[in-house]
Amino acid sequence: MFSTIRIVMPALILYAFTANAIAVPTKPEAAGGQGAQPVAASVMPSTADHHKFKALQKQFKSGPEVTEACLTCHTESAKQVQHTKHWTWESVDPQTGQNRGKRNIINNFCTSVVSNEADCMACHAGYGWKDNRFDFTVEKNVDCLVCHDTTGTYRKLPGFAGHPVYKPLEFPPGSGRRVEAVDLMRVAQNIGMPSRTNCGSCHFFGAGGNGTKHGDLDSSLQHPGKYLDVHMDEKGLNFSCQTCHATSKHQVSGSRYNMAAALKGGAHMRGMKDASPASCQSCHGNKPHPVTMTKLNQHTDKIACQTCHIPAFARNEIGTELSWDWSHATKMGPDGKPVLRMDSAGRRAFDSKKGTFAWDSYVIPEYRWFNGIAKYKVIGDKIDPTQTVQINEFGGSADDPDSRVWPVKVHRGKQPYDKVNLTLTLQHTGGEDDTALWHNYDWQKAITTGMEAGGLPYSGEFGFVSTEHTWPITHMVAPKGDALSCAQCHSKNGRLKDVEGVYMPARDGSKVLDTLGWTLALLALMGALVHGGIRIIAAKRG
Amino acid sequence: MFKVIGGFVAGVVFVGAAAYNFMGSLMFREVPSPYGVEETVARIQQNIQNVGNGWALQGLRNPVKPLEADGGNALPVLMIEACSTKYSGPILNDDAIRFLSILMPCKISVYKKNDGKTYIGLMNAGLMGRMFGTKVGEIMAGVAEDQAKFTIFDPDTPAPAMIKNTPAASGGSSGGGAAGGC
């Protein structure tokens, strides 16, 4: 009773105040007195109208010109960006010292940026990175617009080393599709805080297609419903990316390279210095369930929030790529010409340029112990081709207090390697030159050029090796009603059937204990039957 | 005498309980598919179009979509609807059994379960037909025979495209109805 009053009374008081506020709107005169001027009907979300800046009132010929104009006011912004992964494409592991990042790793999608910079840099926050001579200190080469455009007209296409389209062109060549030149002045005058569309223009389309890479990031998150992501729900909380990935000095928090896999303590106060704001715990704490659900709160020392609250990823028709087999690339159709074939849902299934793909939607994750440290295969690392090569190895175990069971997407593939030097190879794929794989369909030339660009020895003999690339799943958080139920893990063939090192009731059992228990139960039953039988016989005999 | 009646009653109760328990699994079948949801749907659709006997696709429903629109989640379910005038005609023209139109169009459900695998849910048309007399039994036996062919897959043929926009049945026929349907 008392608890009901405790809840109802504040609610009534709150209602009384808010209802009054709604019922009696304040008149402008009353607030400001006689001399007060009426304010504009609507105000801009920003404190600056960029249409009014002289520096932006000109026809820009290139992206760097726009950046120079931006820097006249935002004097430090380029320097800040130049210290971020979005510019360097490097990430040093603070614990192992390993230098990772797109620039250094070899993945099992497009494999490597080396020798393919002109294509890959469509997703670099910069202009002009076309080979290893790119100068990372030139401030005007920082691309402000790719993150801050609000017009939706700023596009960077593969093949232009990060520059947008300055002249109308047909893209892809021969497709008959025309891409208009970007109006740089219009874009520069209409900049704003990054939206989901800005971030998504690269992060939704990694590895050359919508939803291809991550599994929990695709264009459906531009306008998501509640079912897809309870935080980003367009009609609900409507989080932008940076609501969680809080940003300071252009440093965007939260990265799969340096993950906080296990956070302890309560929710974090905003404004507090916080190394990992991009985590569930930073808002929800590590005991997020009501006290009546103590058992669930006891799970948080072993289970990541995402394990229960993201029951499946790629929850839409877009789907995600689950495998890429490069060993089928360069195979032509019966007429000797390149073939492009789609799967039943219209997603790429085979491409003579790239090989064979497998896709799926509503994917049930795999589960791994993870402590936030992942060791990546970087360019030049030795491999054992008799084993499946792990592109990244997740650290962690049941004994590690900093480990939790995480849901992951595992992207499986086959990709080329040097049979003598035992390294994954770099291959020159994009471009119109004679050695580009996607132009000439010649593996030998493509690998020779790629390895030369990366400064790696190449024996001239290549084969294909199986690889696995693991991705932590952390987006597409379902409403709480759709979290996993107990039995989905606590059963013989449940979700966590392959997770080792921890005892799980209903999944695990002790043969000795089980046998002992069943024996006791059987003996009790037999005792009851014998006892009852004796009583019946004794009663009959009088 | 008591023993005989008691035994008979016990037998009736046992058979009744067994029938009650197994009825569901007898009326409906579930078979695993070697393909994903979309490819399974596409291959079944292709088989339906190729099997003849007046079969035509009537629609492809996604019962999960309304749930998602309401903010909820479920693993994917796609329901293929198909009909054949050869089998539907005699039922629709007989007042005594016209109520069986409630079973039209024929539905095949393709869905994913929590084990990540794809399954096909089918009605046991043959058994169900036998419950409604000889005429319906014979018709439904034909349906069952064709239905078995819907789920025979040839792994050597490339995956066809899933047909998403099958013309829905309107006025008893549809675009697909020119070649069949109901």
C-alpha cells in the first residue's frame, strides 16, 4: 500500500504541474514585458547560419577548397581529425602494442587497402590518398563534409581517392547510370551534426555492399522501428550514433579495436570522464534489471548485455554476408564472359570479379568469451595454411574476470596466400590498369602488384586458405520483451551449447550426481511400492 | 464382466489420449530445408510453377511484418500460397463441402528456428482429406501427391529469384490464375 502511494503521489504532483503548464500557455508579453519583441516562429538548431559566412559564398572547385574555408573559423578541427582513426586508419592496441586499423590488417572481405587506395578511400575522411605517398599532415585534405553534410547529396565513389564527384559521370562505367556533380557550395552552407545517414554512408556499406560487413549495421538503421533497435527507434528514443559514441575533439568513442567487453559499477554520470561511454553499462549500470529479477543481475558478471538483448542480427531483408570465397573469382560464364549472379533474395551470390558469397537475414549469433582484446592478422604475419586462419582472435576465457560471453558474427572465407612465404597476400583489385584483378582477371599480376606495393616478398606461388573474421554484435538491440528466455540458453542444445568453462544448469550435468539422484529416487519409489504392497497384503490377511 | 467393461473403457481412454496427443503431428508436417529461408521459398515457388495440374502462386505472406510494425520481433516466417483449379473447382462447386474453401489457398510455411536452421511446414493434405469422405479424400490425395513434389530440390540448379509480388487472388482468380489457381 505504502509503495503504491509512493509511486502514485509524485505522479499526481507531476501531472498537476505539467497539466497546468499545458493548460495555461505563457503569453510572450507577460514574459517579456511591453518592450519585448516577438521571436522568430522557428529557430535553427545551430547557433550559426552557414549561408551567411562569406567564406562559404563561392563556387568551390574541390573538396580541399571547402576545407580551407571551414578552417578559417574552425581553426583546430583538422588537427583534431588528424589524430583520429577516421584519418589515420590505424589503431594501436594499448595492451599489446599491436598496430591495427584498416591500413595494417588483412581482412577476409576485400582483403586490404594496400594498392587499392583509390577505391577504398571513398570511405576515408580525407582527400587524395591514392597510394603510400599520401601526406597525412596536410590539413586541407581533411574531408569535413562527409560527416557534416545534411543535404544527402555529397557522395564519394570508389576510384577517386576520397574526392567527391566534381563532374557528371556514368558510374559504374558502362552501367548507363549517371551520377551528378556535387554542389559543394550548397553542401558547405548546409552542414550540421553528423546523422545516422552520415555515419552509415560508410559504416552501413563496408566491404562494398549494404549490410555486408558488420551484420548489426545496415541502412535499415537510418529509419529504424522499435523492433529493430529500441534505442534508435525513429518514433521513440531516436538515438543518433553519437548519443552512445560520445565524441570529444573529433575522437569518436567506442571501437571494435579497443572494446570494453566487461564494465563494472553503476551507470555513469554524463560529463564524467569516461573511457567507455559507448557501452550499455554507461547508462544502465551493471545491475540493470529490477531488484525482483536478482537472478538476471547475477548473470552480468559472465554474460554481456548483448547476448540476451540482441537475439538475432541483420533482422531485415537486407541481411548480411556470411562468407566470401575468393577461390572462385576469375571464373567466367559459359561464353567466357564475366558473370554476376544474385541469390534468391537479390543479394550477390557470385561475381567473376570476386568469387562466391553466402548471405542470410535474421542471423542467430555465435557466442564467444571476450575480454575486449582482439589480436589481428596484420600485413606480413605468418600463417599456418593447414588450419583455418583467424583474422582476429578474441581474447578471454571463463576464468578471466574481465571476460563476458558475447554474441558474434563469424565471417568465413577463402582468400589467397603465398604458399612459400606463408603470408596472406595483398592483391591489387580495383582500377582500370593492366594488373587490376577486377579489370584483367589475372591473379598472378594482381598479387605481384599488391605485394610490391606493400613491400612484401612474393614467391610467385599462391593458394587459397580458409579464414574466419569475428565481429562483436552490439547494435540492433531488441525491445526487452524480445530478449532471450532462460530456456534458450539453459537447455541441452541451447544458444550457449558451445561455450566452455562455465557450469550452466539444464545444459550441463554430472553423470555421478545424476546417477546418484536417480538411484535415490528409484529406491524411494521401490520402498513406497514395497511398503504399500506389504500393507495391502497384511490388511487382506486380517 | 467388470474386467471386460473396465478393459474396454481403459482401451478407449488410451486410444483417445493417444489420438489427442498425436493428432497435431499427424495433420501437419515439418521438414528441415538445406537452404536459407529465401532460397527455400524461391525453390518451392519454382516447383509449384513447374508441377502442372493447374497450380499457380497466389501470394507470399510475411506474418512477422505486422509484429515488427508493432515493435516486436520474431524469426522470419514466409507463407507461400498456391492453388490449383483442378482441385479447388470440385470443392467450390459442391454445396456439401464448399465450407472446405476455408483451407484455400494451400499454404506452405517456410521459417527459421532458434537453431538457425530453416524448416518447411506443410499440411498433411492426404490425411486431412480422408476425414471428409471419399470425394474430398480423392481430391486431397492428388493435392498431397503434388505437394510432395513441391519440396523436392535439385541442388545442381542455381537458386531462382524469390517471387515477392505474386498477384493476390481477387475475384477468385488472379494474374497467375490464367494458368491455374483458385
